[in-house]
Amino acid sequence: MNMATFSKREYAREREQERKIALMKASPAKPLRRKLSTLLLFVLMTLVGLLMLVPLWWMISTSLKSMQEIMSYPPTIVPEQVHWDNYIHAWQKGHFGRYALNTLLLAGIGVFSHVLSNTFVAYGFAKIRFKGKKLLFSIMLGTMMIPSFVTLIPQYILFSKLHWINTYLPLTVPGFFGSAFQIFLVRQFFMTIPNELIEAGKVDGANHFRIWWQLMLPLSLPVIATIAIMTFQGAWNDFTGPLIYINSESLFNLQIGLQAFKSTETTQWHYLMAGSVIVLLPVVLLFFLFQKYFIEGMNISSATKG
């Protein structure tokens, strides 16, 4: 390195430092303004978060009050006397044990069927070349634009002709045909897996079914956890499906069971809210247990271009 090159670098470094000092002198309020903006955003997000928690707090607070306190005016935010026995009465009166088993069965079959079918179809769209793939994929995406209530009556007529009413078949069989949104989500994740792994599997003599089962699924735990949580939540909170297709009380799920606390004359709000908290807890616990995989799967899938 000669002296001329060294002098040029020193000169450039000094000019850069002078430029930074000049910028700081020209706008001394920028760091303070940035801190104020961050603080304002933090306060705003905190307020919005607290606002979204108001219904949850109202539900928990009502579940711990007596019926007289619920009907009193002005309403109390915090229970004057905590009634934990509301949860015991809600569990016993609502037959929640039977309803919970029914709901768990429906949610378990739903998770199994959706994970199986969605990952299988998504593998075909992501890693297999065949004629008309883009057209089929576009048609599948187009089905997401159809509101679910539009197909409600045709589905009921179909299931009625198949004599599936008052059984779990209308609530479980459609899951084995996949979900357009979840297929799209899994396909986006599969696109991030290098094709070289697929080719290596083929060289070892594996067919597409074996590659999907032994290679793709073990590498896709985040997105599988994501669709499993989404499916479990949808099946656990499903009210419309059981209301339409189920008539026998022994087959009711938790959402239908909550209606036991409502009648044409009065509603037992303290038991209804206690039952709602019981129904809510498994979904919240499941989310926190698999929160890492859920967020990772959503981030990777949303960051991938289609």
C-alpha cells in the first residue's frame, strides 16, 4: 500500500465523519423524534391490546358473579363476591363431560384428516410436474372466494340423501377432501424445500408417496402444527355444523351444550359464561404449547412467494 492510497482513504474517512457530524447538527431532533414515535406506537398498541381483552375480562368476571350481581345496575367490573362454584354447577348441569368427549373426537378426526389430505395435495402442487397443474391450482384458489353458506343447502340435501343426518359423517368426511387455504399454506412451505432432496430420494429408489411420507412431512413440522391448531380450533368452536346435522343430545358438542343455559324465558349468564371459559381453555393452552411452531409456520409461509 503506497502513501497516496493511504492518504486518499484517510481523507475519505475524515469527510465521512464530517458529513455525519453535519447531519447530526442539522437535525438534532431526529433521535428524540424517533424515540417519541416509538413510545407513541407502544402506547397505542398497548391500548388496542387492552381494548381487545375487554370481552375476555367481561366473560371471566361474569362467570364469577351471582345472578343478582349480574342483573344489578350499575354493572360491576370486578365481582363483589367470587363464586367459584359456578364452574362446578356449569360442568354438572351442562353434561360437559360427554360434550367434551364428543368435541374431542370431532377435533381429533378433523386434525388427522386435514393434515393428511392437505399435505398430500400440497406436495403434488409443489413438487410434481403434470399437465394442467397451474389451471387446477387456480381453480382451487378460486374456491376460496365462495362463501361457505352458499353451499350449505346443497350439502344438507346431499348428506340427507346419503342418510348421514344425525351422525358425525357430515362433520368429519369433508375434511379428507382438503381445505383450499390450508393446501395453499402447505404448498408455500413445501416450495422452500430444495428440489435436490426430492431428486436424491428418487435416486435411492423412493416413489412420490414415500418421499412425501418419510421426507417432506418430517421437514414440515412448523406448517403441520399451524394447520393442526387452525383445524382443532375450528372443530372445537364449530357451532353451525352440529346445529344443522345433529339432533340427538348424546351427540352434541360443547358449543351446542352451552345452549342448555339458555331458554325462551331467561338465560343463566353466570353458568353460561363459566361454561364458555371452560370451552375456551383447551384452545388457549394448545396455542401457547405450540406457539413457537405456529408462528414459525405462518412466517415462513407468508414470506414465500407463490
